[in-house]
Amino acid sequence: MALQSTTRGYQGRGRFILRPIGGGRPFELGNVTGFSESIEIDRQSRQDYTTAAGGELDVTERVTSFTFEATCNDVTPQNLAAAFLANADLVGEQAVNDEVVSAWSGARVGLRYIPDPDQAITVATDAETPVSLVEGDDYDRTPHGIRIKDEPVNITFADENEEKQLKVSYQRNPQYLIQALTAAQQLYELRWEGLNAVDGGNPMHATYFRIKLSPTSGFQRHGGDDFAELTLAGTVLADETRTGAGLSKFQEMAMI
């Protein structure tokens, strides 16, 4: 039996899918907790000066922009890349040999890559005759690297300000590297595969044929008791390839 609407009450749910117009794999924005659209206009009117009461004789309104804002609480490499005008590259497992780092007594030392916690690491002084450091005696491991002991056994710091160079070898865990502000604003097609939760889950969809995302205006990287949210804003642009009587160059919607 064909789908029918039983109410015009509305609660939108669904999935948002971005497809790079220049080519590439589409990706979902994930759990989008809010999506709002706004059409801005330039309003000009012709005032009536023939009476004391005034009023308007004519008015024209021209659309100046069609924008949207999405709030996501799925923080994915693809979402972050889109929000920070970044390139996101997946790098695989690999041995990293003799990464040179600066160390101080009692200080944490971060490595460039997230290390595999199940694989051994080696730490030695960066010297002509290197001295090997021992885990537990000279340093402890952290999720991001190592922490030098306050009073290590096999190396000596004259005071807390003395810096020493170390070489660390470890196994890189597979991870995404996201390089912020390295990519130009991309053009996407945005498709919403939606449903109306109060109308029996009847399907709806909307396609924004050509959009450009802006850098994020809000992302709480740290702190707070609630789940972090990532705000994405964009502009809906005209798609000049859409031709034909009555066809929108901006957006098409379908509903039961």
C-alpha cells in the first residue's frame, strides 16, 4: 500500500551525507542533533508620503543568502577535517626509529604519533655514546609518550631547567592525522535522508545541490560534563547545471 501522511505535525530525524563535488567518497555527518536553515533578504520599500499615516506603496525583497547550521555530536576525522579546513590522512602501523625529543626531569614528553601501547619502546640519550633508559627507573609510559622520573637512575639532570635530547623508538598505532587550515573550502552536495518521527516514520529527503562549508564557529575540545558538539555552517549556492522549467538550482525536497 502506498505511503500516506496521517498528521502534519513534524519532528525531523535522519542522516546527512556529504559528497565532494570534485570527486571522492561520500561521508556521513553522523548524529546530527540540530540542523537549521535561514534565508536572508534585502528589503526595499516605497513609502507613502501622501498621508500623515504613511505606509508602504510597494515592497521588493531579494534573497541575498541561503545558509544552514548543523550541530553534530559524532566527532569523526571527516567532520573535523570539514570543520577546520583540514586534510585528514589515515596512517597505518609503522615502526618509528630514533625520534628526537626534548626532555626535562619530572616532565611529560609527547611523541609525534600515538604509540601502540602493547608494543615495546626504547629510549636512549642522543649522544655519541648513548645511554639506554629503563622503564620504571628513568621514565614511565603515558598514552602519548613518556614521563621522565623526578630523579631518574641512569641519567642526571643538574636542575629542573636542564634539557636533554633523547631518541625514542616505538610502534606507531594506526591513526588519522588532521592538518588544520591546509585545505581550501570544498564544494559538496548535501543530501538529507530523513523521516518524520510523528508521522509513522514516513520518509522525507532534501538535496542541496551545491554547498560550501565555513570553518567551524564552535568546538569544545576539552572540559564540560556533556558530550562535545561540533558546529558546521555553510552556504547553499546555485547549481548552474540544473536546468529546466520549475527546477530549483539550490534545493529539492520530497515528502509524503
